Amino acid sequence: MAVYIDINRCIGCRSCEVACQRVHGGHGHINVHYVGDYAAVPVLCHHCQEAGCTMVCFSGALHKEGEVTAFDVEKCTGCGLCALACPFGVVWTDKLAHKCDLCQGREEGPACMATCPANALSDDFELAARRARERSARAVALGGRR
Amino acid sequence: MTKVLVPTVCPYCGAGCGFYIAVEKEKASGIEYMPDHPVSQGALCAKGNAALEILCHPERLVSPLKRRGEGWVRISWPEAMDLVARGLSQAKKKHGPRSLAFLSSSKCSNEDNYLMQKLARLLGSPHIDNCARLCHSPSVVGLNRTLGAAGMTNPIPDIASSRCIFIIGSNLAENHPVISRWIHRAKDQGATVIVADPRATPTSWMADIFLQLEPGTDVALLNGMAHVIIKEGLINRDYIDRSTRGFEALAEAVKEATAERTAEITGVAAEDIVHAARAYAKSPASSILYSMGITQHSTGTDNVQAVSNLALICGQLGRPGTGVMPLRGQNNVQGACDMGALAEFYPGYKKAADPKTIQYFSAAWSVHDLPLGPGLTATEMIEAAAAGTIKAMYIMGEDPANSDPCSENVRQALESLDFLVVQDIFMTATAQLADVVLPGAVWAEKEGSFTNTERRVQWSHKAIEPPGVARSDGEIICDVARSMGLQFDYPHAASVLDEINRTVPQYAGITRERLDAGSIAWPCPNADHPGTPILHCSGFNLADGRASIVPVAFRPAAEAASSDYPLILTTGRVAVHHNAGSMTRRSPSLISREPDLYVEMNREDAAALDVQDGDEVKITTIRGETAAIARLGDRVKKGVVFMPFHFPGTNILTTETTDREARIPEFKVCACNISRRD
């Protein structure tokens, strides 16, 4: 499982950033980036199947647990290789590594997903595509939007 | 360790999102979302997520203070009450009750506002107002006149069933973020979204049709759309005949407002105007959402009436998915107005100038000599203070020294008062000017009802105690009243709501007990009434049950670009800040995301001035100057610049010119000049 983004819906309000920081003691793992004046994209851990961060982590702190790219803080040496290896720039280090833990222990699931005012984040990989298909099906059937 | 979840209503915008405060050992330990909330469904924006940061903020006011020289000394509550009673009484005795003015707060509960206006009026002063004056007073005037009720006509979730959503003068994606989920839901069902705004914003990202009009040309645009709708026969003739009056006059008034003519004035392509007009008129259910971009103009009331006209000629009212929706900016602007914290209305929108109103409240409050209004509005109070006719003011939860236009004049006016008492949670710019400062409580530290932008009344519970010896605002007002010799026996907020149930007909059935089971939308005339989520389903609360179509002519904004001031400055909000910023600028996770005052400029304008992205620039208007960081882009058109008003610098620049009826200042248009600072 990971958190997926419907880019059509993101309004760049940064709620996910503040929520993530709030539930992780001030260390946020999601970042909203503005693309020109036309779009905003929240960037966060993809929980890659073959995760670069786990491959370079010699201490075994970053590792795969099923689909999740998990992090064992006890084993982290703070070397920073993971931050270099992550192609999305979403693993970062100060003294230790920080990354999305999908709000482990939070019964209701990831805070960013719950708090997103625009319903742009979900754990359903298919959702954005399904919404797009439904919109186009409707447009075809009704002869366009307008 | 036991953890209790206390349900509260978010203290920021008017959407009225709910969340729980987790309380452990009498401390607020966190926020839990509220998935079953009818509006927010568990979502919260950045400000909501950061709300707890102001609870134990080190700068909170924790004790009453009195001025001594340049500094402050802590005093006890009895001494504070003594000083306040003396200050207000002296002015009253020397200059009469009309030398007193009161500013109530759209951040405070219905009960607090009810008490504040009652205090003002029992002391004999008609001068009570709240900062709705600076945001939605044209909606109160305009919508009362055209539709007979000043409120959002349909609930927020209802937007999902709209088939065409016309957003004009509102950047709701940043200012009321949760509303965007309902808009997206409508879009999923095939709805067309039209956005009219001088700026491209995250709201216009949602648009199918984006009308980037020149600031201050809203009436022209709306009249132009009405022209197209009438010309193409897209009006709802049945509805016009059955439910309105005044259509013929409008048809005559917009005869010349062709799409081409409108295009010249507004800068919007004629075909887009036609396109938008058709989409709005043809859809089976269209709604109009508007906000400060409509109201904060010298033509604010006209703008609101032009919005109403459009809805009325198309019959887009009184059904699910339709409506006219003024989006309120603060958690209780709607409630503060409902409670009569307004110069021209007693509670329940009973006209202050009507002797019957005075009779009604004299009986209800068992008093005589209630002042006949209208009193001075918030902006007029400041002028009167400067002119010396207002001698003493009691300001609760408002920061006019920051939030009013031309703030240097405001500062001088407040300094010239004989006595100023400010009740707030932080030492705001206004509190700095006071003789006595009283420490109030934030939403989580008191209980009470709040009315969100949809007229939905919700009860917010007390989670924790206020810091130091700070007290709930209702308690403080009652104490001030008693120290002035008035009978104010309200042991708790519920007892005030009890009186509201008896005196405000719209709230008659919204009792404390019922609010435990959930929210209720006013009007709710009795305890068995379910409330009224959608207004105007069967006629209007005006003569013959008909709405009024009131033609309005386009008038340009008060200030136009000139050779000395060649750029048009418009102001607004950003997602991570709120209003004058006294809360959000103190909230670490918000201020860190938007730390500086900036001015958004078009790249072409910037290039001509040799300004690069990130440069510090000086913005000058005829009233003053301020510094800001230049932010370049294509969000604003050439000739237009934008500044957020959350920082003290912005309102040094804005104009004091007001709407002639609603007295709202024209925050959205003024002429300015920009230069590099070096």
C-alpha cells in the first residue's frame, strides 16, 4: 500500500504537509510542489517495489515489509545514503533518516489522506484513472461537457 | 491515562469544519479528525491542522493589563473591571451614551456576540458592529433587498448536485479548501465550473471556463451575462413571472451590455462571456459562489445585486444544486450578524431604525430607552473617533489597526480616544493602543454555538481551561455589564442561547439540547422544526413572496491607474494564513510556510521595472508605502498586482473609499506604484 495522488484534484493547500508534520512530531514526509502557476503536486514516498533506499541501506534500517518500505529507527546510522538514492527526494536525513511510515499505528490510516480537503490523496491506485474514465464516459454519452 | 475526545468547530474560516481535540491530563494533546462531519467529512485544511498551536502559545495574554507609560502592568480582574466601568461611564456621563462604540467579533460565539450587542444597546449606544462590515456587509444589504434573507441559500454538500458552478470573486481552494471536495464531486458528475477572478488561482485550476476580468468590473461582467441570457431566450420565464418583480427594468438596463461591449470593459473575451452565460443559464441546476472579490468594492452592494439578478432570471434558486452562496471568511461572521452585532440590525435582522424593533426588544429585555439606530458602522466608528464624536470604545476580538484600510489613520483615530478597552487573545496592533487589555479565551477554551457560512448552527465544546487568568469572552462581557450596573445573569453559554431562542425568531428552535444531536440550519422557528438547509423553496420573505430584481449600472472602481500610480493593486488571502494574521503569523507551521509579505506581479511589468523574482520592492499608494518581496508569474495580468492582507504592510496602502450603502472599504482595487528598493 502507498498513498496515491490524483493530480486533477490537488489544490496546493498544503494541508497534507501540516498534518504529516503534526502527527510525526514536527518532521513531515510529504511536500507540495508548485509547477508554474498551473498545478501543485504533493510528493511523498512511493513505497517502491525495488526501493533504492533499501538497497543502499547497509544497516538494514530501511527494508521492505511486504509492499511497504519500512524503517527501523534503531538500526539507522544517519549515513544519508538513502537520501541520495531516493529518486523522488522523499527520504531525508538530519541525524537520522526520515520517511513516510504510512502513519503506522494510526488506526484511521495516513493523516494526509484523511485531511486532504480536495480528496486528492487515496490508497486506491486505480482511483484517479477510474475517475478520469468515468468523466470521459459521461462526456461521450452526454455529448461533451457544455 | 485517559484520553477524552472533545468535539469542537474549527476557529478559522466559515466552512465550519469539525474536529476533536484529544485532552489528556487537562491538556490538549492532539487533533482527531471527524469523518462523520456533514461538511468536512474528516478533512481539515492547513490552518485547521495547526489550530492547536495557538492554544498554549507563549504570547497569549494571560492576565488583564493596564497601560503605564510606554509599558504594561498586570492587574487583577476586579481592578480591570473597575477601570473599564470608569472609562466607559465617564465618557457616557460627559458626552452621552452615543459617544460609546462597540466592536464585536465574528471569531466569537453567537452567545458572546449576543451579549456584546445587548451590552452596547442597554448602555444606550446604537454603535455596535463587527468585522462582517469588512467582508460581507454588501451581502447583508444586497441579499436582504433582493432575496429577503442574507445567507447562503444552499448547504455546502449540495454543491455536489450542481451541474454548473459559477465561482466569482472567491479563491475558495485556498480560503475554504474543503469546499473544493464538493466541487470536484460535482465535476465528476459532469458539472461545468466557471471561475471569474482577476487572478489565476488554485480555484481557477478547477475551472472549465476561466474569466480573468479586470479588478472592479464584476457588474459589467454579470450584466453582460444577463444580456446574453435575455437575448438568447435562456431566461426562465415561468420563474420570473411567478416569483420575481422588476425583470423588465433589468432587461432595459442591460440592453446595451452586449458581449462585445462587456469584453471591452472587463478584458474577458466576448466568446467566453457568451459561453459562460449559456452554461449557467442552460444547466438544470446552477449555483453561484462568491466572496470578497464581489463584496470588497465601492460597488459591493451592486455586485451582490447583480449576482442575485443572474440567479433570479434563470430561476436558479430554491432547488438542490442551485443557489446564491456568499462564502463567509470567519468561523462566525454569519452568527455575529444574526445576533445583531451590526449597526443597522438588532438580533434576527430586525431593523434598528424601526420603532417596532425597539418596542420588541424593550419588551424582551424588560428595559426602556433602547437606542434607535442605525448606529455607526465599523469604518464610521473610526472616522467618528478621529473626529472626536466617539470618545470610548470596547473592542473584542478584532484588530482594526491591521485589518482596516489606510491603517495609519486608524491608529491615530484609536489613539485619540479618551478610553479604549481591547479584549483579545494576543497583544495585537489594536491592543497596543488600549488603556486596558482583557485576556479572552479561544474556541477550545469556552463553549458556545457558531453559525457557519451555510447558516448551520453547531455547538462547540470546551476542551481545556484558558491560560493564566484569561476567561471566556461571555463571562468578561457579563462582568463588564454588571460593573456598569446592568443585570446580566447568565451562568453559562447555554443560558444565553436560551434567551436567543426566545428573542431571535430564526433561532427559536435551535436549542442547546438539540445541538447535542447535530447541527441545525436556520431559520428554525420551533423546537420540532428540522431547520432549513435550502432557502426560497416556496417564495421569498418579501412583499407578495416575490424576489426583487434590482438593475444595477456598471460604475468603475473609485481609483484608476494613473501616470503616478500605474498599477492596480488587489488584495486577498493565501492558504496558510487567515485575515489580519494575529493567529496564523504566530503559528509556527503556518508562518514557516509563508513568512513574508509578498507582491505578485506579472513578468512583463516586472521586467519593465527591472524587478527579479525575490527582489525586495517598495509599493506606494497615495496613502503610504510598504516593502514586500516580488513574486513573479503569470497569475495576474499585466497592469495588476496582488498582495495578501495577512501582514501589517498591506492595509497601509488600501483605500478608505467605501460602498455607499454597506460602507465596506474597497480593499480589492487601488492604484499603486512599484519600484526597486535599492
